Amino acid sequence: MQTGEMSSPWKEPLTLTKCSSMQLQQLNNKQLFIYVGMILLDLQKAFDTVDHVILISKLEAIGLGHDIVLWFISYLCDRQQLVDVYSTQSSFSKVTCGDPQGSILGPLLFLIYVNDMSAVVNSKLLFYADDSASLVTGKDRLQIEQELSKELKSVSEWLVDNKLSLHLGKTDIL
């Protein structure tokens, strides 16, 4: 992801703030870390590829009551869509995955969907909608590069398991 292409206003200030905060905290702990590495993750068609079955299981896993889960099932499942171009319409097709576009619940449901990604990484993971960043600190560049490589591998495996994929043109390692 190029700095000039960052569409979300949080990324640059929050990331820099978080990096500074982590560095200061480690200095206070007398663990002088000099380097900070970061993976900027951009998911490809993230909201469109949310698997409903996986999302429902994650809603149950966070402890939502049975009636609330049933409401979300009715909200997500059995939806249909069509394409309308200059009053010419396609036939309806069933929507089998994805958050409803433009909904208030979409970003929240997506964050619930990706929340357990943090369980597969050892680094600090920051989320903002479909963008995330993994921060690693260390005493030398080689250590940071190796740790970032491990983190990217773990995240990639998690993404496959959760039917998501990275947008390689917008994902970057700093």
C-alpha cells in the first residue's frame, strides 16, 4: 500500500502513534528496541467475500444469544440481488456470501469476522474496517524481517481458512 493511496484517515496518524507508543512503553520497560517493522494488510473484496456460515459461527463464539444469532441469520441469508442497467434487469440470483453493502452493521460484522486473526500472530495487530496493520519491534533488522515473514505466513494461512485473500497490489511491508 502506497502512502499516497491510503484511503482511511486513521492509518498514518494512528499507526505512527501506535509505533511511538510501543517504543516508549518498551523504553520504560528498559528494553531498548530500535526497529519497528510493519505489514500493511489490504484484503481483496473483503466485505463481499465474508462467508455467512463462518460469520454465524463467530457470532455464536463471541457469546451472542440464540435469538440474536437467529436474527443475524435472517439478516444475512436468503438474500437476492439483481443488476439494473438503464432499466434492463438481470434475473435474481441468491447472495451466498458478503456483508450487505452500505449497511451500518457491515463494518461491525466484518470486524467480528476478522477479530480472531489476532490469535494467529505474535505482533500487535490494528484493525480498521477491511484494512489492518501488524507491528513488530526488535533490536535488529534481520530479526524484524524474519518476524514479519512469520507473521505474514500465519496471516495468509488464517485468511485461507476464513475464505479471504490479500490484495497483493495494496499490501506492503515496511
